[in-house]
Amino acid sequence: MSGHGAPQTQPIDATGLRVVVVAGQWHDAITDGLIAGAERVLAASGADWRLVRVPGSFELPVAAKAALDAGADAVVALGVIIRGGTPHFEFVSSAATDGLTRVALDTRKPVGFGVLTLDDEQQGLDRAGLPGSKEDKGAEAADAALRTALLLRDLRG
């Protein structure tokens, strides 16, 4: 499982940070689990946050950019892409990953990456923070976005 060796983190105080969770609408059982994990972390941190939904993972970068340009301090991007029988998987996975990376670099603001690229649905269920899941990638993405936003705020003085 990819979570082996993950750092142990303590809750953080992110009061005053504005965060937007941008989530795709595909594979709702998995996506809903990712959103719930992100919501738990954000609510516990004291950050001001909101959820917006986009049609799919391909649309995550443009919505993330709009949220950051509108004043968000960080974005948590959540999506699910499951491999099928055509190259479509590679195109969407690459576009989402490259696009979100570009958004973070262009805006100089963090994008928590919670886009699952999977071979099958079970891999997503194992990572969605649901009862019986081995990992909670939504929570991890939110935690990473918050910690990076706080680090950048500190570095910028």
C-alpha cells in the first residue's frame, strides 16, 4: 500500500486560512469518502473552507486556478480516475496532474493533491477513508495543503 512510511502528523491550527475543496463528480462513493476526509481535517484545523464540484478530474485545474485567483490560500483537489480499456486514462491523469502542478507553481499557492489514479474501483475504496479503508487520501491532501499554506505564509513573512 502506498501509505507505508507516511509521516505521523498532529492536528494544526489553520485559523484564518481560506481553502477551497474542488472535487470531481465521478465515482461518487469514493469521491464522497475523499471529501469527508478533507472536511474532517479542515474543520478540525479552524480553516475557513468551502466545497465546489466540477464534472470530472480534467476540470480540476481550471477550477483550482479560479479559486486561488479569487483569494483562496490553498486548494484541495479531489478526483477519481479509473483505468479503462483505452488511452483516455493516461490523457486525463496526465492533464489533471500536470494542470494542478502548473496551477500551484503559477499562483505560488498550494494545491493538495487528492486525485486517485486507479486500476480498479477497489483500490479507490481502499484509499477513500471509508470504513475498512487502509488510507484516507482526502484527509492527507487537505493536511498537505494546510501545512504548505502555513509554511509559505511563514516563509513570506
